[in-house]
Amino acid sequence: MKHIAVTIVAIVFPWSALSAADVADVAPAARPNIVFILSDDQGYEDAGFMGSKEIRTPHLDRLAKAGTVLESFYVQPVCSPTRASLMTGRYVTQTGVYHVVRPGAHWGLPLSERTLADALHDAGYQTAICGKWHLGEFQADYRPTQRGFDQQYGHWFGALDYFTHMRDGVLDWHRNDELCKDEGYSTHLIAAEACRIIREKNPDKPLFLYVPFNAVHGPHQVPKKYEQPFTNLQCVRRTYAGMVAAMDEGVGQIVAALDEKGLAKNTLIIFSSDNGGPAPGKVTSNGPLRAGKGTIYEGGIRVCAFATWPGHIPAGKRNAQPLHIVDWYPTLVKLAGGSLAQTLPLDGRDIWPVLTEGAKSPHEALFLPGMAADQAALRQGDWKLLMNAGKKAAKRPGDAARGGAIELYNLSTDLGETKNVADEHPMIAKELQKLLNKRLATAVPLGEPQAQPGSQPSSD
């Protein structure tokens, strides 16, 4: 069966802006459909709702305005770790997924982990993934259809050609984890498949639709028409902007499909990038944040994000409470009426009161792990402490020493992390380091036992 991409010319959003008071007066509805959209390598400031003056994202902006923008939303420094954290509600220090899972790697998200798709499937949801998996494939049990997803479409890895779907000379495009030879620009195909799933949704079940676009990750490729509005930008930045625009168009198509099926009013839409933008200043823009992808500075782990559900999440709001992608697991499972009883303990916390009632972050101190078992940060209020931030990720962390270079920043006065004040505030640094070491004491090694020794970590 062929699946043809449909171009949506006009999109009508059925909801209007609601205040917090309005939300409080809305009676609880049936369990929501959940659409989780994850962009790839998008800069913190590369969307209109985050203040971009260069890249227009009208569909994302309209969704963000209808909901709440999350200004202090944290993820992992690179692709696979963020996906592992979302799928498990557990930090990478507990799953071992510190790095990118590359093609042929003899490891992936441990099979002992219960996934978000597992939990929502058990709660009675129809579950589907359209886009990039990136959590292992070397054995069938590691693939999406064996990890809780009823339907799968897209690619197992990153950095594939957007037009040929090849990576390193191998086709990486699959439907239900079987090789698929659909032709077309990958962003278009992913959006079209997401729309098809919405239109053919099981009427007796709520839907969990996970849409991890490979946009806007390299290689930087886009049909020329998408570059035309950005003639003021130079070289790869122009192509990248066109890729953002193509993804934004795809998001608009997904919303239009929800509207067409009468599902928009009872659908929670979440949007986030998987890590900070790479090559900031050349390809991406992380705004005032320091550094980018691969680091535990703000530019590497603080991303553009929002959540929208008409009548439930206040519209037109901006929330600055520190939250982490691990928090979506317990929040969504609880919202879906599912069970959080499981063998492995969760690190995530229910953030629904933060989103709907203006509550404070449930994290007294937010743990921000990096790409090695002794590389991490901790944020408590406006204070952020970093350990070994400049250290290269170890090939196999094991029981690395819990010490090293310490940096301390006050984000309220130094969002760009320009002045290390650890020497000026030794007691604060000491207390935060104590809390951080306590978290790192339970860190597990990289990958599973079958991970091949000497395999090279990657940030692709």
C-alpha cells in the first residue's frame, strides 16, 4: 500500500486561549490522546515561540500560544540518551545509555526497562512511532514493535540521507520493523504517516503517537523551495532554516489531521528538541545559552519545548520551573490511568501540577547527567553546579572517580555561564557537590554486558 503525503494549505485550530482560571473551571475529560513530537538537534532559539527573528515556525508558534512554553526544560546532551530517558522515566546513569547507539552496536536500551509505550499500551492505548528510534536493533527484541509500539514507521538510526534514506550505504527505513522502500523526503514521509495513523485511529482506544522527526539533524538537506524564504541567511544556516520550516509544516499537517477527526480538543500535544543545537552561531542558535550539543552547559541540555491541551493546560503562559524529560513518563502514565508499579524505580516526577496549577518543580535539586558516569550537573534554584563539564566522555565509565573540575554558576544573573563562582561560594559548591556525588554513586557502566569493548561513543 502506498502512502501519499498530503499538503495542507490552511489549518484551523479549534481552541482559543484560556487563562488559568478558565482551566480550573473545565470538567475533566476522557483520557487524552497523546502526541509527543521530538525534533532533532534544534537550537534553543530556533523557533518563533522562543524568540527567533530569523526562522519562522507559524504552526509550532500557534500550538505554543495555545499552551504553555517550558522555558527551563532539560534533556540529555545527545540523541539516544534523551530518547532512553523519555521512554523509561529514568536517568542515563541508571539505564547505561550515555551515548548514541550506532548501527550494528551490540547493545541498546536494556530489555529490563519498561518503556512509556509499554505502560500506555497496558493502559489501553493504541501506540505508534513515526520517525527515529535510536535505541537499538541488533536483535529483534530491541526494536520498537517489541518495546510497546503497535505500529512503527521510519528509521532506526540517525544521520541518514533525507532523500535516499541510506546511512553508510545501508537503507534505514522500516515499517513495523521490516525494511520499507517508500520514496520521498523523510520529514514529509514521517508527517504523512503520522496523519494516516490519526485518520485511521482505533475509535475504541485513545492514541499515543510518538513523532521523533530526524529533522533538523544533519546531513542538512531540504527541497529548495523551503530555503527560498531564508535568502538573508548564509550557507548551511539557510538549509537548516528550510529544514525547520519543513518540519513546522509537518506539525501543522498533524494538527489538521487531529482537527479533521474531531480529536484536537482531547489531545495533549508535547513538543521538545532532543538536545541543544550543534555548531551554535554557524548552524543553529541557542540564544544566550553557553555551548551546544554534547555538553552539559545550558546550550547542550536546555531546549525549546511546550505542552498544549485545550481546557487543561493554561494558554499563553511561559513556565520557568526546571523540569526534565524523565518527568513525562510518570506524568503521562498517570494521566492515562495506567500503573506506575514496576520493578525498576523511576527518577521522573509527576509535573501535571506544575503545568496546570503553577506549582513549583517537584525536584528539590534537578539532576543533569552528562555523557560519562562522572560528568554531570545539578541545578538547585538558580544555582547550577557542573562536574567535569569539559571532560571528554569515557568509552566505558565504570566506576570513575567522583571528583574533578567543579564549576558553579548563578543562572539568574549569568544565564550564559560565563563566570565560575565556585571559589566565591565554597559552601554552596560543597553542598551541591555532595548531592551530586550521592546521585553519581549509583551510576551504572555504559551499555549492557554485551556491549563490545572498545566501541567508539558517538554524538551523531
